[in-house]
Amino acid sequence: MSTQPETKAEAEALVPQFKLERVLNQDQNGRRISLLGSIADNPALITLERAALPTGPRLVNVLLNSLANVTNLGANDIYRWYMASRAVRSSASTTGTSTSPSIGTSTDTDTDTDTNAAPLAGTDLADLKLNLIYPCTQQHIKKYSSQRVRMVTETPDIYAHHIRPYMARQRAPPRLDWIFNILDGRTEQDDVIARVDWDAPSNTGFLLLPDLNWDRKTVEGTHLLALVQRRDIWSLRDLRKKHVPWLKAMRSQIVKAAAAAAAVPTTTTTTTTTTTTGIGTLAPLDEDELKCYIHYQPTYYHFHVHVVHVMLEAGTTQSVGKAFGLGNVIAQLERMEGGDDAGMHDVDLHYFVGEESELWRSCFGRLKRGEEVDLI
């Protein structure tokens, strides 16, 4: 894909073109559904979030047809994210009582649905959040599909012989171009909340920006992402005892920058080491209202830290078997025996993987059956 930034108008024009193929998944609380479809005959994947979304195909089509005020929040390569509202549909009744269903409260029933009803009025309330991946890959479809998960144990030997080579292949161009676009200043620069120690000789720089799963308005839903400038650390496994001072400093700087950004207007301020852009819509945060964690396995293999409000509802992405607290990792590294190069590559890691993932189908599932690993 071209690295030329996509305009807001171009990104927003894609959503009405989405043609539903099937529902991939609905999360446990019924607040998010993942949809597979197409745009201009290319595969596309949309996630819609709100309370109690339906999964019946007919109601899903009603929901898609009702989208209004689609506003693009950002775009980078094949990834785009939006806010939208749901238009109120007119009633066929002459008594003023609506006969169309409430999408926000309906379940799987497809009755009493008028898909041709015209919007009566829009609303300024953005009651839906959309994430669009277009064109999407089979890996995206597997990730967002409903599937069983398995707990696995990744030993240092499994990591060295199978997982590390797999990571290297997952880093092959152009898979991480969207990350490097941000780091190199080509995309999403308006979204960068803070740059800390950028281009420092100590190689300790990182930037802070909103995670695509945050609506950028709800204080207790705050979810930020810290992307490190250095490119030699791919994941949790690359952390060593020698990195402890850097990790401690970064953890402190992350929460300071996140709290400060929430408290200042939407302008840019600069110090000798930090450039901070205010989020502008949030109330001030105390540093102890934020927590930092690392995913393993991560979605992409460039080291990054998730920063969330402590009151954010803990879903799968914060659960045991996925999220490793940054403070706990630092403490573990400090207590390790050995020299500076002792690290997370030397320990067993326990985490969960989906049964449709490459890691299960080609590695851990095969190991369980006593078969040869075929992770390519």
C-alpha cells in the first residue's frame, strides 16, 4: 500500500460502501461485533461498538444503513478509525409510536424491521465507534473471528527455535510500515500527544498517542499507546536486566506525559526533553489513575506499552494470559540471576492463543499432538 496519507474525506467515503458478508464475532458483553464484508470487491473488516449490538444479519444491515455523521479520526496505511451516530428512523405508524426496532436493545430477532425507512433526524451523539481494516487479510479475519482459546507455555527453547524466527518473518516489509510511518513523522502526527527524549543519544525516545480503541472523549476509557523510537526491541522477550533503568524512566515519563496531556488545552508545549500536545477534552488525571502493561503475544512486533485508566473495564486485552504489567516485568528483571544480558528470553511465558491462530495451528497445537512444528 502507498504511504501517502489518506484524507478524511477519502476515509469517510469508504464506510457507506461496505457490503456485509457475515458476522465474525460478538464479544461476551454484547458491546462489540466484528463484521466481514467487502468494499469495491476487496475484503474489509469493520468492528462496531456500543451497548448490546445485534448479530442477526437483517438487523446488522439496518444498523449499517443507519450510520450518519461518519467522522474519520485518523488513517494509516490499511487502518482507519471513525466515530459515527445512528440516524433515527421514521415510524410507519400514524399515531406517533415508532414501529421500527431499537438496534441498541434488540437481540437476534429480525422481526418488524423496515430496512427502507428513511432517516427522520440525525443526532450529535456519537453512539457508535467503528474500526475499519481495508483491505483486510486472512490473519485479520482469524483474529476477529469467534474461536476457542488455549493456554500455552512458551519455553526459552520454543521461543528460540520457533517463535523468534516467526517474529522475524512478521516484521518483514511492509508489515510494520504503518508503525514506521508514525515514528518517521509521515502519518498521524496530529494525534501524537507527547514525544519524550526523541532522537536522544541514549536511544530512550518514545512517543505517546491515542489507541484506536479509545473514543478520545471518555476519561475512564482513556487508552494510550507508547511507541518506542528504537527498533531493536521487538517484544517482551527482548527485555534484559540492562534495560531496567530505561524501563523505569520510561514508565515514569509515560504516566507523567499522559496525565499532563489530559490537563492542558489542545496546543503544543515543548521542554528540553518532552513535547506535549493536550488531548483537550479530558479532566486532569493523577498519575496513580493510570496503569501500564505489555501484550504477549502482541499484535505487531515493535515494542510498545499500553497505558489505560485504572477504571477502564478490563476486557480480554487486560486479562491474565495477555497483559503483563510493566511494573511487574521490571521487578522480575531486577531479581533475575546473571549478568546484564539475562532477561525475559530465559524464562517460561504462559499466555493464551486462539485456535485459529498460526501460533496454535502450526506450533503449539502440533507440539501438543507430538507433531513437528510447521510455523512458516
